[in-house]
Amino acid sequence: MNQTVSIIVALVVLLNIAAMLALLVGLRRHRGESATTTETTGHVWDGDLRELNNPLPRWWLWLFVITIVFGLAYLVWYPGLGNFAGTSGWSSQRQFQEQSQQADRVLQQTFKPFEGQTVAALASNADALRIGRNLFVNNCATCHGSDGRGAPGFPNLTDKDWLWGGTPESIVTSISGGRTSTMPAWRDALGGDSGVEDVLRYVMSLSGRELPAGDLANGQAKFQTICSACHGVDGRGNQQLGAPNLTDRIWLNGGSVIAVRESIANGRHGEMPAHLERLGATRVNLLAAYVVSLGRAQEQEREHEREHEHDGEHDSGHDAGHEHAP
């Protein structure tokens, strides 16, 4: 603040303290004055309840005096009188910087054992994965979910369907530099709503779903002319462009007829921010290792389910044999 405002603030603070001190002096019990009196303040309640105007007890008065002394000492030690910085040299900015530097030193010690390690090595390290999970929750869960299964418009990281590639190098690139993908609106280029319905029917047929509306042959022709440049002639996508595979049943923005129609007609835009500058290379690698482990964990879960189903079928067959045994 400028010097004039600083002087005004300091004067207001000191005048308030002086006024409080003067008030206490006026309320003190004078020498020879009784601790009780019959004088009232003039306030009457319920017809006969009156407030006596007794002076403050000395112990109570001294408590107020102590608070004033404490306040003056505080204003000498800490900033509080305008631009006066106090004799301690403390400031909120200085404390923040010191605490930030201390936190940075702790983080450096935490991440130092993982510096220079590959994503593959980190993905096999339990301590690295634990830290990677914490990083994921703090930086990625808002979009991808705490379990990494995503949401409409945000990819599921636990399956094997990758828009930009699922290798450790590709994942590091995605986290470090971010990704931006745009699918333009095609309603006008396709000839209006009828063309959208034709392409919609063909796109849905790529994943084995049949729709009654739309011309399948016309939709295929339009797809090959317009859509195949990104999604490929077979509809399996292009990871160099971030174009999704349309032949599976995994849909980034929803696989309902309404959602796919909306994507074709009005387009979609997606953007993942870059994290390298904010997190640094080591933390990016730890994040990438955790993302790799998410897909591996789901694969193990599916394998366990298949084994469980196989055991169930085996037990059923075994029981059936006993039931039909002569």
C-alpha cells in the first residue's frame, strides 16, 4: 500500500487501542470506591429486575489490560501497522516460499529413486505404482475417474483400446505433450439428415449392430469417400491421428444410436492438456507406469474370471456325471 494509506491504517489501529485503554481507565474502581453500588443503569426488566452499575472487578479489568499489552507486542513483532514489517521479519509470502521449498525437497527425495528408470521397470515396482496411483488421483482422476475407467468423452484406460497407441512410449507422449483431436461436423457434407442416417447404419454395422433406418450401401459409399481418411477403409481407426476403431463396441462419446448420430452430424472435439512442464519427466514416467498397470490389472481380472467360469463348467460336468452314473 502507498505511504498515505499506510499511515492512516497505523493511526486507526493505534487510536482504537488507545480508546480501549481509556475506556478501561474510566471503568476502573477508584480508590475508596465500594465494589458494589445501588446505582442502576436505568434498564428495568419484568417490572422489578434492574441492572446495577457496579465497577468492573479488578481481576477482570487486568485481563483486558493484558490483552492490550499482548496486542501492542504483537504489532511490534509482526506486521500490522500499515507498511511496518515488524521486528521479526515474518511475512506470509516468506513463510509460503519456505514451506514450498521444504515441500520441494521432500518431493525430490521421494522421486529420486525413480529418476532415469524406464516405464517398463517402474510398472513392475510396487513403490513406483503406489506413487503413480497418488499422482493419477491428484492429476488425472477428474477426467478419467479414480479407477481409470473414464466417462463419456474421456477414454477408459483399463482396456486395450487406445486412441493414440498403448505402448509405454505413446502413453508418455500423451501425458507429456497432451493430445488434441477434432472430428468435424459432417451433416452438410453427407447431404443432410438422410446421409447421416445412411452412414450411421453402416458405422453401427461395423460392430455387428443392425439398424432398420438408412441405406447401408449408400452409407458404405459415403464412409469410404469421407470417413475412411481417418478411420481407415475397414473402420479400424488410425492411432497416428487419434481416430477411434469403429469395429469394436468401445465408444469414446457413447455407443447409443443417439450418441453416434450426434458424433457424425455435429462432430466432436477432445483435448488432453500437457503435463510435462508441470510434473516433470520422472512423475510423467510414474504416471505412465501406473496407466500401463491399469490395463494389466484388468487383463488379470478377466483371466481370473475365465478360470472361474472354466472351473464352474468343470464342476457342473463332474456333478452331471455323478447324477447320471448308473
